[in-house]
Amino acid sequence: MDRFDAMQAFARVVETGSFTRAASTLHMSKTTVSQLVQQLEARLRVKLLNRTTRKVAVTADGAAYYERVQALLAALEDADTALSSAAVAPRGRLRVDVPSPFARLLLIPALPGFHERYPDIQLDLGVSDRHVSLLDESVDCVIRGGEITDASLVARHIADLPLEVYAAPAYLAAHGTPKHPAQLQAGEHRVVGYRGARKGQTLVFSLQREGESLQVQGRSSLVVDDGNAYLAAGQAGLGVLWLPRYMALGALANGELVRLFEDWEIAPMPLYIAYTPNRHVSGKLRVFMEWVVEVVRRGCS
């Protein structure tokens, strides 16, 4: 048994959740991958995976072993990189999860430049506003707006996104234009609610102006948990909404949204890249994080 091949096969089964998918990414047969994992379990005298006809699940011992194996494989990759022409060209698979508006408006449009710079990095991009368990889902890093309260993560602050209040012309024509944000809190206008993934509660926003300060949640007839759906609801005239400026630029330019309360300020939304402290920061993860900082500075300045 080649221990490196066996560890790589085991790690890929954990990451993909399937012997078939692992075999495909490793360019091996499913039988070979299965045999390597069985040989590894026999050598360790520990059951690493529970197999059924429908799924493969990692055991508690397997999860602990996977973390050590993943760090070892990443360190070996970096060692190879440091002594080869790959020192300026990181390579390998990188699993990232980002919010849906961030992916659609900033990240994906900029990806051709990333792949031109780093052609040997394969991005496995999860696009969602849901809470992602980096360890359970074998994700290298996540990009998230709002404070990171999970003490188990290393969070790198990369930007503060300006927030502003908007509504569609159709909504304003039907309901009038609010002159003061207190009208929203009083229920005189509808807002589109956004439910945060971490706490499951509708977000509340704080506004300030020359000594005035108030918090607004408002009355919602619609609450969503996805940023793209939130923007679409505002454009459809379903209520007032609060957006990072980069999300509103296109709709402002084509007249689908109008900015409200321009003399009021909203505390900006912090943007973070987060990863687990026990996950090795490989060369490919490092260059991806630096590239994201560049993209955010260009698109959100």
C-alpha cells in the first residue's frame, strides 16, 4: 500500500462524500479507491468510514484523522511548490463559499482574471447565504458580511461595505416617498425583511443623523434569506430595503431603484474571509484571499 495514495484517497472520499466522485477527481477506478481506504483502515486498525448503499459518512475517528491528513497533504503540496516552478503558480482544488450577490456581482465577473493569473487552481465555489460548517463540509474558507461571532474561526477583515436605503419607483408611486426613517418603524411603509443565516432573525438597522439615532426593523409582508432574492423583491416594488452600495449600483443606473434618506448614515457592514485555525493556509488559499481583497477594493470603493 502506498500510504500517500491511501491518505489522498481517504481525504477525497471525505471531501466528496462518495467513492465514485473521489475516484473521478483522482483519475482512479472506484475499486482502487475503495481498496486503498480499506488497506488504510486495516493498517490503522480503525474504522474511518461508515458505508451504506446510499452514502458514505465519516466516523468520529475518521474525522479526527482527516484533519491531520488534510494538513499533511497541504504541507506536502506547499513543500513541492516551494522547490518547483509552481512557487509562482499555486495549484490544486480550493473549496470556497460566498454570498450569492457577492458571487454574482463581484466575484464571478472577476474570475477570468484569477484563472489567467492562477490557471492551476480549481475553484469549487459554493454560492449561498446559509450558515456553512467549514469542518463538516470540508470548505477551505467562506466570505461573509456582518460580524463573525464564531470563536472557532479565524476571521480576516477585508472591507467595510457602505449601506444605504432604497426603494423602487413603482413602490414610491404607489405608497409615497418616506421623509424620515421613523415612518418605516411606525409601519407607515413596508420593508423587505432579510433573515440572517446565523441567528435566524430579521435584521435591524441603525441610522444616525446629527445627534438623532434610531433602529429600524419595520413592517414586512415578505422576509427572505437570500441576497439576490432580497434585491429582486425591492426591484419588484415589494418594499423598502437596505443594501450594500455595490449591490444597488446596477439598479440605480437603470432606474430600478431610488436612494432614500441621503442625509442619514448607516453603520457599514464588515466583510470577512474566515477559515478554521487548524486548516493549513496553503499557497492557493493565501493567493485567493489576497485576490479577493483586490476585487473588493475595486468593486466596493
